[in-house]
Amino acid sequence: MINHVGFKRIKAVPMTRKEYNDYRGWELPKDENPEDKGFLVEYEASNTSKPNHKDHAGYISWSPEDVFVEAYKPSDNLTFAEALAVCLGGCSIARKGWNGKGLSLELQVVLDEQGKAHKTVMIRYPDGELFLWQPSPTDLVAEDWMFDEGK
């Protein structure tokens, strides 16, 4: 078996095991504790992951509370490394602590002088202009990175 690490954007709602089974219209197996705390987890729909419930745009499942808490954290208190992984995955990111409101970072493909494509992180200003971005030492150790929900 090979170890894996994952980082994905999800939505979650606290829900007991019984509440989740009732929500899905399923009968709770007799050997499961109905009071187990956990979360209904919704993964974003993709080309390979389709919705499995009429009221959700993504795939849903139930996760026990301890497993969920170990695997996920709120998306507005990320480290730079976590936020960079989000950005490399195609989402825009920003810092709550930035003085300039409306700033965000995004991954762009830039061509060099030879026409070779390179991925780079660009900063987008509120007027839409993009510039090459370099993190400050404060940016690198900050833990207030977040998904830029406006993008």
C-alpha cells in the first residue's frame, strides 16, 4: 500500500451518523452507533466525480468527526504552503492580513523569451491588472491565507 496526501476544497455540515442515513433515505445498519458525530462532506463535482444526491452539485459522503478534524481545517486560516497548494490546483488565494483589499494570487502560464511555458504565481489587483508576485518573509510564515471566494 502506498501513502497519499490530499488537499481539496470541500463543503461540510455537522451531522450524526443517523442524521446522514436519514438524509440519504437509508436504514442505519444495526451495528452502527446512530449518535456518532461527524460531517456530511460535499466534494466539488469534476469530470470524474459526479453528484450522487439530487440536492447537491458534488459528490457527498459522511465522515466521522475525528477523521474529519484530522483531515480538514477551515479554508480561511491556511499556511502559505497550504495556500500555495490551493493556488497550484487552480484556485485564487489571498491573505486576510493584506492591507490592500481586493488583491489575490493566481497561477498563470507565462512564456519565456524562447516561447517555453512556465507556471508562475501572479498578483491580481482590484483593477484586474496582473503582475509577477514575490512573497515577503511575513507572507511565508502567515497563517491567514484563504481561498479568494470572489474568483
